[in-house]
Amino acid sequence: MCEDEVKVEAWALSTISKICLFQRFVEVLKLCPEETLPPSLVPLVQSPLTVTYRAAKHTARGYQAAKHRLLEQRFSGWVLSPDELEIFDVEGTTVKMGGGGEELGGR
């Protein structure tokens, strides 16, 4: 493993951590017939290691719209996570910023 990547051991993860929720999300997607999925989610089923959590989150229009509404109103002072904490794949391998993975399917 190169110095730009970090692997987190499964036993050290909370079941409500971003990585665990991302893994469960991909597991559920794989149970769905591919033709029923929005095109933006197909890469998560076909080649999940090429998609980062951040990229998947940024392509989720409903999530982004809800987040925007929250941040506009009562949660305007909400502390946001640095992008560096969301650049990981479904296996938990982090990807250095600028090293790809910022777009769905990019790596």
C-alpha cells in the first residue's frame, strides 16, 4: 500500500460510520436490478472501487437539495467535514486529494 492510502480495519469501525453506511448502500444497490437504478448509481454496482464516498454523495441530487435547504436555514452554522475525510472507496481505502475519485467513476 502506498503512503497516500490508508486502510481501516473492519473491527475498528462503527456501524453508523460513513464507510459502513456506504458499504451497506452499495450492498443494497447490488440487490436491485441494474435497469431500475438511476444512471448515476450504476458505477457503484458495476465497479464500486472506482467510486468514492464523496463522489457518490455529490451525485445524489435529493441529498444535495436537502443539505442545501438545511444549511440555508437553522443549520447555517453547522460544521462541515473536510473533503479529505470523504475521499475513500467502498473498501475504506482513502485517495489523496487531486489523485482522482472526485467524480463518480473517477479514480
